Amino acid sequence: MAELRHDWTIDEIEALFALPFNDLIFRAHGIHRAHFDPNAVQVSTLLSIKTGACPEDCAYCPQSAKYETELEKERLLPLDEVLEAARRAKDNGASRFCMGAAWRNPTDKNLEKVVAMIEGVKSLGMETCVTLGMLEDRQAKRLKDAGLDYYNHNLDTSPEFYGNIITTRDYQDRLDTLEHVRDAGIHVCSGGILGMGESVRDRASMLRQLANLPQHPESVPINNLVQIEGTPLAGADKLDPFDFVRTIAVARILMPTSFVRLSAGRTDMNDEMQALCFLAGANSIFYGEKLLTTDNPEAEHDRRLFERLGLHWLEPQTCHQHDDEGDVPAQAAAH
Ligand code: SAM
Ligand code: DTB
Ligand code: SF4
């Protein structure tokens, strides 16, 4: 297996974006096939465990307290409600349960409540993921001890464009949290959002940040901006769907053994576009009618789409992949 690279330049990545579409997709798909079963998709279900009233000013986010959106705020959900939702997700076939909180960072008291949720979801036999904002080193270790499998913390965009989107924290804060998560031995889930007015060079620069981390994130969510009335990004120019597919393909080329998630924004995509994303190397989705606060495609629609494309879902134990420089993932080895 080719060695994984961590020394990409922005120019090299921009050159990938500039390839003719067919050449780019062909190359990405070949890499995808070499490392994964191309017809297997990892499926996660999301739950917002604490909704709205977030002190941060992320220009895309319905949950920021700085913007007037129609969102109903909710306090941290009680444990039994969370476990009930996890059980439903498991019954519907999800292998991973992801819990998101609209916090800048968790307090130690709240972290203990989340620890109980992680332990409860693990005991159902599901993989766990949480996204709680910035973490201290010791908080990441506490989550690892609780059995957490994945921590989601997105870089969202390039370092150059970041200040246009968020002013209440900086890029280095995000990188520091990713380092704490990695050091604690938790799998890293980190990606970004497209369609916020960024340039192709920004997309290249964001992917470079992810690919040049000391170890590639195991999971790389690529979100298409869900435009929310009341946020500064409502009314932003919509992305050309082919540019979204191109970004998936480039992520696949740069991070050959990572799961690339076709993440938020699927309700705005037709089935043909999603099929192109799977062809380009996406092999993970959020499944279930809701993301955190916004809509996701109906479960029945996704089941039908999988059927039409001959895709199948990955079981939880096969979703952990590679030790960065190394092993063929279980699901690829089987094929
Ligand atoms: N507060 C934590 C944080 O920001 O890390 C966790 C929750 S936050 C909602 C998780 C991620 O959701 C963000 O990093 C962003 O990438 C994504 N997200 C939020 N609003 C979105 C939107 N309108 N469209 C697409 N992605 C969005
Ligand atoms: C990620 O990259 N996308 C998910 C998850 N990580 C937490 C969140 C998408 C949120 C979309 C807007 C909403 O539903 O509130
Ligand atoms: Fe808060 Fe996360 Fe939304 Fe930013 S993305 S406003 S940190 S919930």
C-alpha cells in the first residue's frame, strides 16, 4: 500500500481540483477501491443533546445565540431520553450514535453527564461519537476512559478564510482540541463546510490542514452549508454540485484510508449527485430524519437509494480503520 502523505502543498491540491472531472473521479475512485469495499457505507445517527444558546458566532450556525433564528432552545437532555433515541437509532441500523452539544466547551459538570450518556450508548453495543466544542487535555482523557470512540471537531474552512466565518475562537484553538483528542487515543472526526463563499484555494487549504495533521482523521465529514434564515450566511451563493463532488474526490485522494462522510446538506442534493459522491469516495453518511437541528433525508428514501445503488451498510466492528501508516481496513481486506 502506498504510504500516506502528510506533506501536501496547496498548489498540489489545487492542481487536483483543476483536473478534468472524469480524470479526478477516476483517480479518486481507484484509490477508494484500493482501500475500501466501494459498496459499503458507514452509517451514523445524530442527536442534539443540548440545543441552541451557544456563545460562539459561527456564521453558518442556527444554534449561535448571536443570531435570531427560529430554533427552539433546549437544556441538556436527560440520560433516559438520550438512551431511548440511541436504541431507536440502533433498531434502524445505525452503527454509530453521535451526540452534539451547542457549547463553546463543556464544563466538568456537564462532561460527567455526557460520560454517563457515552457509557449507556456503549452498553447498547453501538459506537459513540460526541461533539462538545473545545476540550482540555484532561477532559479528552476523561472521555477516552468513558469508552468514547470518536470526537467530532471540524476545522470548518481554511485558516485564511476562518476569520470571515468565526471570530470568537481561532484556528489554533481547533487544532489544539484535535491534538488533545488524538493524544487521548480517541478517533478523530474532523472536516468542514462548503458553500460559505470560500474559494477553491480555501477548500484546498482546508483539506491540506486535515491531510497534513500528524495522523489523518479517521473520519472526514464534508458538509454542504444548510442555509438558515437569520444567520449571516443565509442567501450565500449556492455551490455548483460538481464542485462539492470534486471536494469529496480530493479528500479521498489526500486521505485514502479515512472515512469521508457525505454529511449535512443532503436534502438539497438529488440522488444522482449523491451517487457521484459515493463514486468519488464518500463512504459514510448521517442516517435518520434529523441532523442536529435541521432535516436530513427520510430514512426510507436512503434505504431505497442504497438498494438502487447496490450499497450496503457497514457493521460497527468494521468501521475502525487503519493505524495511519498501515493496515488494510477490515472491510477492504475482505474484498
Ligand atoms: N459546538 C460544537 C462545535 O462547534 O464544535 C459542536 C456542534 S457544531 C453544530 C458541529 C458542526 O456542525 C460544526 O462544526 C459545523 O461544521 C456543522 N454545522 C453547523 N451548522 C451547520 C450548517 N448550517 N450547515 C452545515 N454544517 C453545519
Ligand atoms: C458534522 O460535520 N456535521 C454534523 C456533525 N458533524 C455534528 C452536524 C451538521 C449540523 C447541520 C446543522 C444542524 O442540523 O443544526
Ligand atoms: Fe456553537 Fe458549534 Fe454552532 Fe459554533 S457550530 S455556534 S460552536 S454550536
